[in-house]
Amino acid sequence: MHSIHEEALGNKVEKDADRYEKKFRTQMRVLENSPLAKVRPITPYDHYALGKQLESFEIYKSLCEDDGTLAQLGKIPNVAFTMLSASC
């Protein structure tokens, strides 16, 4: 039996997973074809976990851009989204 707290948390994760699927559509498609997807079905929790990682990277990228350090890396930061997705 699940507690009310577990059910509420599950609902929040699923809602956020839907939001991340829309925000990071391309990366979610990569996840759907990742090695993980060959082993087991991709769940909303996987979408949530990847979305949180990508969102964190966006924040980091923004901070580096403000500092002027990210521009020195060229295209590498843009490739990072796909690499995060494929490695899940």
C-alpha cells in the first residue's frame, strides 16, 4: 500500500516528466533509443531524471556564459545535451 505522500510525489514526478518531455523533446527521443531502452522500457521517472540533469546543465551553461568562459568551448556545450541523453 502506498502512502498519500508517495502518491503525491509520484504525481509530481509524472507531471514534471511531461513538462521535461516537451521542453527537451529531441533529447527525450535520444533517450528512447539509448542502451537503457534496449534493456527495459523507458518510464516517466527516466524522463524526469534526464530532464532534471538537462535543466541543471542549462543553469550551469548560463552561469558560464555570463562569465564568458563557455564561449571558449565552442560547440562542446551543445553536444552535451545529446551525450547526457544517450548515456542514460
